[in-house]
Amino acid sequence: MATLEQLPDTDFEEWLAFWHGQQSPMSEAIQPRCRYVRNLVVRALEPGQPAWRGIVEEAWPSANHVTDPMLFYCAGGDPDVMSANITTMLDHVTKLTDLDTLRSMTMSEWIMKTVGT
């Protein structure tokens, strides 16, 4: 999960269009995620809380995809491809949010089932 704050002095509609029209498709092209859910935040519920504009839920095929940069950036073992994909990601993300305010949290999902009746 990642939280995004809108860059200061950016127009909200342009920021939103960039997130949906450029950032999301670019990240889909260079990352092997299996789920990507964008949540727009309209306002903080209490004064003084972070000025989040978005909460992104992402899921990956395996834990290895999160810990191995070659897998995370679809580099196929090629350091040049990995470097180019990291550069592309950073170029886009810094147009979307300030890296000092970006928060990313790794979580797990557990699906509980009952066996038998």
C-alpha cells in the first residue's frame, strides 16, 4: 500500500489526469503487479492529518517480486533494463508526489476458509 500527497502548486485535475492516464499505465508496463487499486482521498477526516490525495493498493505475484529488484522492475536479469525502469518510475513518481511524503507499507493478505461443515 502506498499513500500519495498531491504536489504543492499543482492543479488537482491535472494531477489526477497524470495519475490515471500516465503513472498507472507506465507502472503496469514495467512492474509485474497482479492487482492495482487506486483510491482517491477527498479530505482528511480530522484536522492536522496528512494531506493524502491517494491510497494505492498493489499486489505482487510473490514475496520474491517485492524483494528482488530484477523481478520488481521486470528486468529479466538485465541490469540496464532494471536501471532504465527504475529511472522511468522515479521520473513519473516525482511528477505525482514528493518522495519525502510518499509512504509505502508492505502487508499480507490472508484468506480464511472453513473445511467441511
